[in-house]
Amino acid sequence: MPLVKVEIEKGFDASYRKAVLDGIHDALVEAIRIPDHDRRQRLYELDPEFFEHTGRGKRYTIIEITLFKGRSLAARKALFAAIVRNLEVNPGIPGNDITIILHEPPLENWGIRGGKPASELDLGFDIFV
């Protein structure tokens, strides 16, 4: 149940924004094996005056993903690589213009499915990949 937050500069069309969200989701499915239907994403467009990114291009993209703790370093590296690969292909964001941050709070810090701690539930998929 990753929660994805993306920040980009304002001014890109709907197909660009959709490609960003699709590329990130596809990487999550591939690299950390979340179910394909498990999609919770937010995309924020910022006015250039509020989005400074010295040394990066107009397509600079910040991706923050909050996910259940438990993925191996290999899975996290695979996720970073898959996101960059996908976004370089479509919509054409240079790899150097992508920053990815993972936040991994422990399962007991997630209140889901009616306010129950995730640590007490059968999530339906393996987080230890």
C-alpha cells in the first residue's frame, strides 16, 4: 500500500502527468511486487517560483514513497532503477533530474482497514522481498 507523492514544475500536459504516475506505479509492481490494483498517488504541480532546483532541468521530479517497512536493499535498488528507467523512456525525464525518497514507517504505525494497525492484519501480499 505505498503512498506516492510527486512534485513537478507546473506547465506539463495531462499525458505527461499520467506517464509519470504510470511509470512509478509500474516500477512499484515490478520491483517490490505490490498488487497492480494497489494505487495511491498524488501529483503536485508547483509554480516555478516555489520549486527551486538549481542544477537540474525543467523536468526535475521529486518522488516520495511511503511504504511498509521490510523491503530488502536489493528490492529498493531495483525500485530506484525501474522508476528512473520508466521515466526516462516516457515522458522523457533525464535520470539526473529524478530524486526518489523512501519513507518506511513500521507496520504498527499504519492505521488501515478501519483503523487497525497493519502489523495485526493479513495484508494479502509479501512485503519482505
